[in-house]
Amino acid sequence: MTKSEKIAQQILGRIHNHDRDQGGVLTETTGAQGSAKTAVNLAFTDYTLKNFPKEKIFWSECYDAPLQIFKLKNIDKIKFFIQKDKKIVFRNRDDHLRHIDLHPIEFTTFSDLYEKAKPGHVNVVFFGDRLIWMEFIKYLRSIGEWVHIYIEEFSEIAPMFPHADLWHKVKEFAKTLKDVRKCMMNMHYNSQQVSDIHYECRNKVMIKIFLPGAFKDSHCRVTQLAIDNLERNYKKGNQAYLVQGGEFGKTRFTDIYTPRSGYHYESHVQE
Ligand SMILES: Nc1ncnc2c1ncn2[C@@H]1O[C@H](COP(=O)(O)OP(=O)(O)OP(=O)(O)O)[C@@H](O)[C@H]1O
Ligand SMILES: [Mg+2]
């Protein structure tokens, strides 16, 4: 194992850490379209399911897009949750967007959702508006148990250029993210480019994962040339750099997550 691979393993160890003294972790994964960003979230989710089956996992999907969670290998472990009265439906893209029943569980408040969420499962939650995740994550901060949060396309929640009202919310949210380190919360998000995300939120990220096609970040030790040389390999898995502060290492995400039955379903909020 090279020194770089060793450091990558150490950083991966920190990602799954359960040490109350060290606290939680906030990771960011960026890379080109199709560079396996979702696969990284799924690999971490699988690890959590296997190693911490008594803990709760929350997963945030985009609306009007294929449900990425259906790439998970063990689809028996998925539970869908929808907020009551929010007119959230699921539609089948292979059948003219006809409604499909994914047997979602309805919840009212955050505490109702937390109570109903099943440990050892991926609880895929729809509030009808992705911005609500900022409030839900704040709520989870004070739960007092280890929780795991996976967010797809984080720029929909904390964009680089939020409009007036959202700007205040995003600034408040950055304070919540600062606390991830101090609570028992492991949070992972992905986005295509670092510049898509509000800088105050990005500043709180503890571990950065760069996949092929990622843009380098100004405060990062890894050079753009190094990122450009990461190998894409749909059989062996894509290479990535893992960066934690001034340290970085190279690894390969060897688990391949491909679309499965259900991938062509989408969530939609009715007018
Ligand atoms: N570990 C992996 N390494 C390389 N390729 C992978 C890996 N896992 C899955 N793939 C392949 O790459 C495709 C895209 O993966 P994935 O959806 O994770 O990428 P993404 O970066 O999230 O894409 P998008 O930009 O569309 O969100 C998958 O459908 C699969 O064929
Ligand atoms: Mg993706």
C-alpha cells in the first residue's frame, strides 16, 4: 500500500468514526456528471447499514428525477416517508408518469418522523420542499443519538447564490453545519461542482472527496492536474482523492451501483 493509499484509508476511517470525543463528520463529494458521486453516498450507506444497524439513516432525494436510492443493492432496506398534506406522489417514468404506490409512511412533525424512522434502514424522506432539510438537520442536531444523513445534489438546498429570503436561511444553516462536528451526526452530501454550494456551508466541510472531472477547490492541497488524472473505470470503480485539512490520499470506490427496478420512478409535488 502506498503512503497516499494509507492516508486515504485513515480518512475513510474518520468518515465512519463513532467516537463521541471526536464527534461527527461532514463530507462533500464532487465530480463530473456520472462520475459516481451517488455511488459514494451509497457505498457509505451500505457500510452504515452493515456496521451500525441500530442507527437511523435519512436520505434526501431530488424531485422530478429518477430515484437514486433504487441503485442501493439491498432495496428491502428502503422506507419512504412523506409529509402529511404536502401532495407528494410517486410517478412511473416507464408508464407515462402514471402514479405508483411506493407505500410511503406519512408523518406530521419532525419528532413524528424521527419516531417512525426505522433503524437499520434507509429512510428516504420527502417534505415537499428540499429547503426543509435545513430545519430537519437542525432538529437532528439535538437528538442525542448517532444519526446519518445523506443528501443528493446539495446545491438545491444551499446554493451559492441564494435569493433574499433564502440567503438568511442558508447563513443560519451554515451555523448548524458547524455543529455537526460537535454532535453525533455523520452527514454526507454531493454536488457537481464546489462552486455550486454556498461558501459558508462549504467552509464547514471536514472531508472533501474529489472524483474524476471535479474542479479543484482554492484551499485544497490536491492540484487540478492530479484530479484530471484520476482514472474512470466502470468495472474496477473510479479513483478519488480524499482530503482532510492539509492531508490527502488516493483511493478507488470499488463497489459499483447501477440502476435497478424502481430507478425510473420519481417523486413529484402536485400543484
Ligand atoms: N464505484 C463506481 N465507479 C465507477 N463507476 C460507477 C461506480 N458505481 C456506479 N458506477 C457507474 O456510473 C454510473 C453513474 O454513477 P452515479 O449515479 O453514482 O454518478 P453521479 O456522479 O452521481 O451522476 P449524476 O451526476 O448523474 O448525479 C452508474 O450508473 C454506474 O454505471
Ligand atoms: Mg448522482
